Amino acid sequence: MSLKLNRIALFAIGIGVFGNPPLVHAQRSLDIAGADVAIGMEQQAALAKFKNYRVGCPGQEGKPAAECTSILIQSAQPPHDVYANIVFERGKVKSILKYWDRGFEGSAPGKFVQTLYSLLSNQGRPGTQFQVSVSERRDPGVVQQTIYLTSGRKTISISYAEGLRGADGKTLPPFVNLNEFIE
């Protein structure tokens, strides 16, 4: 489900009410654990930024990261926090998925709001506008609901899930994820 209005009507209303819309800066990179990774960056250059991290091919343990079309970047020490997933095409960065935080179970709503505010406020100039869309998946015993906020090339997803199972087969507690994606 997507909330969309006629773009010309929105543009005309926006100029009439707010003046000229803000310019959206070129959104081609994300900061991953202190390293700037950009769309179109050479794969070897991107990999070199994460020498002190655990880098691997999702689902292909043991395969050298230089041969992967997708890499997962994690902290070097357990519990191996996941920072990002980077996808490569023809030896260059095609897309980046940054994991902001996980595990907001409702006991710390302030932390969730602070993280979301930080994420949104770093998207550009004051007044940056977002297109909003939502999705939902319901299976017996499982609920996943996601809100997508898109501005230019970046999308922020806020997902709620309950009833999902971990690798050990046990049901995970309900949680909220914040992710940032650029392609």
C-alpha cells in the first residue's frame, strides 16, 4: 500500500503553501561504522575499509569476501553486531543496507524515538520531505509490519515483528528494527 497523490498537484500545493521545495543533496553514500561507502565504489576499495571487522558472504561461509556479490559487515568480537550488508555488481557497490538498531521491545521508547530522529534529521536539509509507504505480512502466528520513508535515493524502514523464530527454532520476542537503504 502506498500513499501517493498526483505529483503535479502536490508540487503546486507545496509551492503555494511552503515556497520552493528544498533541494535534496546527492545521496550516494552511507557511513558504515565510521567508513564512508558510496554507490559505484570499487569492491576492493570498499572491502579495504573493513579490515578490522568480520566480513563474510551471507550463506557462503569460507568464501573470500573479494569473490562475493554480497557481504555482511559485523563487529570483530562476539556477539558480532551486524552493521551493514553491501551488494556488488560488476566489481562495484550497487546497494548498501545499514542496520541502525534492533531490539526495541517497548521498554525504552525514548531510545527508539532518539534513534529515529537522528536517522531522519541526517537525511538532508531541514524540511526534507519523505514519501511514505507501508507493507504487512501475516502468517499463522507471525506478524511483520513495515513503514518505509523514502527521500531521493535513500529509504528508511521501520519494521515491527512478532512470532518470528531464531536459528535455534525458538520464538523471538517482538522487536522493532530501523534500517537505512541506498541504491
